Amino acid sequence: MPMTPSTTEDRSRDDDAVARVLAAGDSTASYARFGGSAQALQGAETAGGNQYDGEQFDREDRQALRRVSGLSTELQDVTEVEYRQLRLENVVIIGVYSQGSLDDAENSLHELAALAETAGAVVLDGLLQRRPHPDPSTYFGRGKAEELAGIVAALGADTVIADTELAPSQRRALEDVVKVKVIDRTAVILDIFSQHAKSREGKAQVELAQLEYLLPRLRGWGESMSRQAGGQVGSAGAGMGSRGPGETKIELDRRRIHTRMAKLRRQIAGMKPAREAKRANRKRNAVPSVAIAGYTNAGKSSLLNRITHAGVLVENALFATLDATVRRTMTDDGRPYTLTDTVGFVRQLPHQLVEAFRSTLEEVADADLLVHVVDGSHPDPASQIATVRDVVGDAGARDVPEMIVFNKSDLLSDDDRLVLRGLEPGALFASARTGEGIAELRDAIARRIPMPSIEVDLLVPYERGDVVTMLHERNIVLSTDYEEGGTHVKALINPEFEERLAVFTR
């Protein structure tokens, strides 16, 4: 039977369909070979589409996550801040400056930003307001405080840091306006100290300073936190067991803080004899003491490592080292002395820390020489010098001889050196990173530390070799000769040894 054209076309289409099925059957991904369901997904080589598919926005939308607004359960009330999630804080820093002090205010705000970053926060913005004095209510004034609240909300910040210490009432009033946590410069510094304290004494000192700061800033939580009750008729007529608030939670906290502070003071006082014994041992052995003091992040620990290879922690952060580190070294002519790395200072250093770290600052007061390290690359080194001298004076070390060293000289230009030389004509320039000026610094220390000045002529019996060793280690031996009766030694000695060596005088 002859086929019509339509029948021929249908047969041709059927043949094409069969051919496609057979071709698919030869594929490694065929249904017949694996005996499974039909392949619905493409292989990796074809899944990307082709040049004609265009940009597959729908596919990207399917793979993306959608955020549904209005479902966050994070607390907005700052009074319940301890229930917030642990995260890196986003902060806005604020300050107040008077007429003519804009440069100082900007430098202080930059320093506060560095403090906040060292404490583990991200600084989003900084604001300064010109006014003679901070507003006694909200620090910024009501109008500027509301403007600050808008900036905080727009940036998504969760903390505001003030550049000066806030009164408890200022802090609460500003929190009520900006609706986020408000802290001050003192709280940031205390937080850094608590992170970096390593020794038992350092931790006790920091905790004592924190409690002294916290005590006047405790917040009440209402009568519901009462810990005592009793009587037959309460103040609200509620019957037995409700006779008024009794001892509230805030009163209980104050009492516990006072008890803890008293215990910490006893612990710190108990550590004092050990420090004094070590210091007395150095004095008895006539070992001069050199204290390295200076602004935080000026490079004190780096200089100590460069001179003595002490291996003290060095980090580009504020208050990286808090505990005093003492290392023994020698001058080029063989005289021993100790180098002490002390805690760094900062402007507006909280008085709580000065009092708590007074035991550490004793190393500065008892030193024979103070090496005052200054960051030469800082935009305002004069204020750093003034700050350090104020704290050193508070520690009772005004009479200790001082030697200024401008560190980081590798970052200074010739013009910068001229300016610094005019600021401190007798200062030295050094670089702990490159080693520039380290030899001059060692020579200057050797000239300034106490030097044996009493000349003696001794005949030491051979069985007293310990005396000869002591003369070599702690004094200056001019000549040595060996005779029949013993060792003939001419030396320069310290006054502390004159009485002990009198029996050997010729």
C-alpha cells in the first residue's frame, strides 16, 4: 500500500525518535544500563548553561538566602546587656573640646580609637562637639545627643565610647537617649588591662581597679530583687512575709564588692615582701637598676629585647605588656646592671590604675636611672612626655635621673629630628627595629649609672677566691698580681663593699 506524504513524514519522525532513544541507550548515564530512574540532572560539564541562556538571575535567587525582617529577638534594652550575644562590638566614639584645643581633641580621639581596637572593637565613626564643658546631664547636650542617636542607628553601632570619664548619671542619661550601651575611656582601658594581665599580682591589681571603678556605677534593679522580708504587715498591705524591701540586690552587691576589695588589698600587700627582698638583694650586691618608662606603644619592650635579648612580648598594640620585667645585662667594661620594663602610660590614665599599680611603679621610684622612651613618630610627642612625667611624679620618682630616648628614629625625617632636638636638646635617637643608636644608648647608660669610685689596694689569700670573683663581677679591677701571700688586687669598689674588704687592705 503506497504511503502518503503525511504518512512518510510521520514514519520519518518515528525513526528519528527511535534513533534518539537508541543513542541515549548507548550513553553511560542511560536508564537501561543502571536500571534506575531517568537522569533528571545535568552533569557538571553542562550545568553551567550556554552562551544563549543569558544571565541566570532566577537560578541565583533560588540558591540565595532571603532575610525576613522583623524576626530578630535580640534585646534592645541596654539594662539587660549581659544577655546580648557575644560579638565584635561596633562603636562610635565621642568627645568634647573647648576653644583652641581642637588638635589635642583630635589626637585624643585617635588614641581612643586605638584603645577601642586594642580592646577588640570596630570603630565606625568619631564625633567631636565644641563646648566649654561637657553637659552635666547627657555629656553632649540633649539636641546633640538625639543627633548622635540617629547616627548610631544609621551605622548599626551597639556601643558609644566617651573620651572622658563619665559620671554615673551622665552615662545613664545618655544611654536613655541613644538606646545603646555607653561607656567611657576609663572602662576601655580597664578592659584592656584585664585582657593583658598575666601574673598573679597583675591580675589582682587589675581586678582591684575594676571594682573601684564599678562600685559607684552599680545599677538598681527594683524592689523585686529584695533578699530579705518579714513581719506581719507589709508596706503595701500584702500581709506576712512582705514587710518592705529589706536588703536589696544592689546593697548586697556593694557589700560583696567591699569584701572582695579588702581581700585583694591584703593579697597585694602580701606580695610586697617578696618584691622588697629581690630589690634589697640587688642593692646589697650593688647592682645598679635602670627602669624603662614611657608612653604605651612607644617601643619599651622592643628596646629591652634589643639590648638584653630578653624575649619579652612585642606587639603593635596598646598596653601589650603590663607586668614588670627585669633583665640583667652588663656594660662594655664589665659592670652589671638591671633593666626593668614597666607598664606603659597614657593620657587620662585612670587614677584607680595608678593606685592599683603602685607596687609595679615602685621599680621606677627605686631605680638609679630612668630611660624615658618616647615615640618619635607620634604627632604630639610633647604631650606624651608631659603625661609620663606626671605619672612618674605621682609614683614618687621625680628625683630619679632621667634620660630621654626618641625611639622609631627610622621613621623620622631630618626636619622631624630638628623639631625633636629643639624639644629635648639632650635626647638620644634610637630604633629598636633597625638597631640605630643602640650602641650610643648603651654607652649613655654606662656613663649615667653609679660607678665604683673608691680605690683600694688589697692582698687576698688564695683560699678566698670568692672575694676576687666578687671584685671582678661587681666592681672594677684595675690590676691583678699573684704573690706568695695571695692575690694582689688594685680595684675601684662601691661604698657598700668598703667595710667588707677592709681586712684585706695592704
